[in-house]
Amino acid sequence: MDPNGAPMYILKEGTERETGPAARSTSIQAARAIANAVKTTLGPRGMDKMLVGDSGDAVITNDGRTILDELEVEHPAARMLIEVARAQDESVGDGTSTSVVLAGELLGRAESLLEEGVHATVIAEGYRKAADKATDILQGIGKDLNGRGRTDHLRHLAETSLASKAVSSARKGLSTLVVEAIEAIAHDQGGRTIVDLDDIQVQKAPGADILETELVDGIVLDKERLDARMPTAVDTARIALIDAAFEARKTEVESHIEITDPEQMEAFLAEEEKNLRTLVRHVEESGANVLFTSKGIDDMAQHFLAKSGILAVRRVPKATMERLAKATHGTIVSSVRDLSGADLGAAGRIEERRYAETTFTVVTECKDPKAVSLVLRGGSDQVVDELDRALHDAMSVVATAVEDGLMVPGGGASAEEIAVRLREWAPSVGGREQMAVEAFADAIEEIPRALAENAGLDEIDIVMALRKAHHDKGKSAYGVNVLTGKVEDMFRAHVVEPYAVGKQVLDSATEAAVMILRIDDVITAKPSEGGGGAGGMPPGMGGGGMPGMMPGAGPF
Ligand code: ADP
Ligand code: MG
């Protein structure tokens, strides 16, 4: 109230506000609900989710990020978990479900501690310390994957990632393709190995079994040759890569020409024709028998190219042009006049191939290609889409491992080792933070528990056996192999993951849990006229901003 007795509004009328323990509690509940939905998908025996959109189209997947992307989640705290999945996916490409599940478990245990009177800040601090320690523990049990058996290790990493996908029955063959693809594009940069997944061209071609999925030592374009008179195949291809149009009319100088009589018209057309002939002659003289351009080729140029026996493809996307350059060791030239023999790429063969309904141009037999292609096959669009997601994860895993060089045991082994070692370490932290460290240990032990439970195994027996192996016998690589039901050495069972994925799980799950824990105020703006709620976003949250829910909230 102001001195005159009139009410004073600080927040816009209609704004909803929740503060203190209530705000935190609803945030935690919302986030946990999301985490629990993901938990049943975890691991090779996890369930799939069928997501049906507004228009009735269905996606069947157990890919954590895809599930979360498809859900139209309203609560801002729950949306933060979706951000965790996204961050995880973007940085290392796998471990999305695990990070969301861990964040949910951390929040669940935080709630109990809050009820016991431990302050949110203390829990947050304890969690951070535990995560740092956990990262050290994880690194400590890592194995160098370079040296002897490197290719096998990489294949096992890919297989472990693929094991939890709908396409897992094809994982042996697929993992071989994945490793070959990554090894082909890995390159040295300032003494470090770098893998850029953009160097892999992925084409989807439903209409055959998954096992027909193919790695091509070059580039597969979903485009056909420009003219039926051009050759359908070229051996010993010499390839011009041009970032310029083959169009006479678009000369840079004369942008406007006035033609007053037919003779002038004829002269103009003759000039045009001459220009195009010159362009095509340049291409020919460079020694090229194949031409890819990112721009257009007009009818007359097309005619001349066909007459010269040059296979030409136009409007090739920029990214594909770059991959073509890397695969064939050619140079993209921005003016035809500058083209010389030294710029040409090389490929043993270029041919058109039909995959089910689509004709692709396949640039193959490239020497030491630094860009390669995968042609994904599957019985239906849905299968190919799920294969695409699965291979994305597997390729990211192998790429991360190649860059990082360290692998850790999967099947909950790393998680159990962290749990056991954190419990031993907790007393040295002392005070109330110790309780948070112990809660962290309990939370991460939910990973092997969920893997076992999802596989229909007795999770209590499994966790007890794991604790015994890790605590009493120092078997740091023992996990639960859900394919055999056994508690065994995961390195020996070839269930392995990149260290970097595990580290990222610890980082992103802890950060999200801490952020949600620190919320003590949720202020939801009144929907603005007409524009509210688009895409399932809560009012006032368009554009991904999160007003009113930052830790210690806002200017009010
Ligand atoms: P995320 O999205 O976190 O990668 P997934 O559903 O892909 O979740 O499951 C990954 C988990 O499955 C990892 O903890 C991995 O170690 C585990 N896993 C893979 N293969 C096996 C196996 N044979 N036995 C037990 N766990 C396995
Ligand atoms: Mg996975």
C-alpha cells in the first residue's frame, strides 16, 4: 500500500507466484516426474516409448533426448531437465537418459534432506564436491584405449551404445561401419586427434534390411545427373567443384540491356552462347569429366556439357560440396575461369545407383577420403529414423573416445564404483555436507539398479552383489550384464563407454539438480493476449528464456 492507501502492484496483475519450500517442492516434483518417465527406457532392456503427436503421427524410440524433445513439458523446472538432455547430446552425443535419471535421483534425495532440515545451499555444495570426487574416481578406473586392440575397443564402445537401441540386433555390423567411418575422418590438428561428424554424409534410403546399411568411401548425393544424355557412370573421375552458376545472362557488368531490333537480339543470343561455350570449354580444358556446382546450370550450358560428355550435377548443398572436396581432395573454385587441373578432385568411379525409390549419385573409390557417407537402410521410414538416431549416438561415442582416448566400464560398474568410493570418502567431508555426499552415492547407485530392474532382474540381489564386488573385493569394473543376467567384469564383457560421456553425465546432472534446488521462487507471467502457450511453452517463456526462476529469484 502506498501512503494514500491505494494498492501498489509490483507484479503485473494475473501473475502467479509461488515461493519458498512450496516453489522448490513443485519444481522438484516436476523434474522427477520427467526423470521417472525416462528411467524405464534405460539400458539394453529398457522399454521403448511411443510418442503420438497432435496430427497422430507416431515416433517409437527409447532415445532419451528424442522422448524429451517430443514431450510438451510445461513446468519450467522440468524443462531444465530437457536442457540437460540437450546439453549432454550436443557435447558427447550419448548418455542422455543417464544424465536425466541421475538428476532426478539427486533431486529426490535432496528433498528428503530438505525435510530433515538441511539447507539447499549445503546440499548444493555437497553435491558439487561429490561430483568432483566422482569424476576423479571415474578417471581412476579408466583404461587407455589406444595401442593394442584399439579397433576392437572402439567397436565395443559402439556396440555398447547400440545395445540399448531398437536396432541392437544389427549392432555388430553397424559398429564395424561406425568405427571405419570415424577412423576415416579422424585427423590430426596441432598434435590432437579431431573428429568432426559433419564429415560424414548420412543418406536415408528405406526399402531394405538394416543389415544392408552401407559405408561408402566417398560421397553419396541424393541427386541425379542433370541431363539424360550425360553418362550414368564415369571411371577415373576428375571432378570440378564449382561455386558459380553456369548462366550466361547473369553477367556481372551488364545488369540491364536494351534491345531494339531483331538483329541485336540475335547478336545478344550469339554472345550468350559464346560465353557459355567458353565456360564449358574451361571445364573441359581443366581435364574434368565430372562437374558439381552449388549453383544453377541453365539449359544451353547443360546442352554443351552433355555434348562434351561431362557428368554434371547442379544445386549441390554447400555442406555436401565441402564433403566432396574432402573426399576427393579437390578444391572448390568460385569462378570457372580460375579452374585448373590442380583443383580437380579424384574418384575411382562415379555412378548412379537406385536405392528403392530414389536415385543417388555415388562418388566412390576415393583415395584416403577425409569425408565418407553412410546409406541407412531399413524396412520403413520409422526404422531408418531410429537407425539414424542410434548411429548418431554410436558415432558420437566413438568420436569422443578417439579424441579422448579413455574408456570406462559400463553396465553400472562405474556408477557402483563411484557410489562405494564416495561412501568411504564422505566422512572426510564431515558435517551436513557429508549427508549430501552420501545422498549423491545413493543416487548414482540407482543407475545399476535401474538397468537391472528394466531387465527384469532382482535389483536388490544385483546391487548387493555389486557392492560386495566393489567394496570387499576391489573389483572396480564389475557391473551387471543385462544380456546374461550376470554380475561380471564389464571390460571383459566388452560393455564399455567413453570416460568423457560419464564425466559429462556427472557434470550436467549435478548442475541441473543444483539449479533446481536453488529455486525458491517461481513467478509465472500472465499470458499475453493471443500469443500465450505456443509450442507448449509456459506463458512468458517464449524464446527459451526463463524469467522469474533463476536461483534466488529476481528483482522483486
Ligand atoms: P543413455 O541415453 O544414457 O545412453 P541408454 O538407454 O542408451 O541410455 O542406456 C545406456 C546404459 O546401458 C549405459 O549405462 C550402458 O552401460 C548400459 N548398457 C549397455 N549394454 C549393456 C549390457 N550388456 N549390460 C548392462 N548394461 C548395458
Ligand atoms: Mg545410449
